[in-house]
Amino acid sequence: MNRHHAKAEVPQKTRVIGFRITDHEHQKIIEAQQALRSLGISGTTSDTLRSILKDFKVESWLDDASKTLRRT
């Protein structure tokens, strides 16, 4: 890890989860990591997902998902 980059915070109490992802989903994670690196934040896949979840709003996601489902 580059010393010039900040590292995402790791909370005190954590849980381990695991699941398989597609190549397309993996590419999205890589793009998110690159975006964070451009902001000076580097870290693992877990750090990237933690950063995404930190600001995740269930209500906004549900609204977007509902709109998408109505279009199909």
C-alpha cells in the first residue's frame, strides 16, 4: 500500500461475510478502487466496500430499484 495515501477506517467490531461475484461486479469494484485512489485513498477490496457502505442510503437505493423495475 502506498504510504502517500490514506487508508479507510476499520471499525472496532466487525463481521466477516463472503459471496461470489461476477466478472462485471468485480470490474465495478476495481473502478471504485481506482476512483478512491484518485482521491488519495487506497486499500483492499474490503476497504472499498466499507467506503461504499458508509454512505449507502437504503431509501435512495430502493427508490432507484423500484424505478428500474417499473421500466422493465
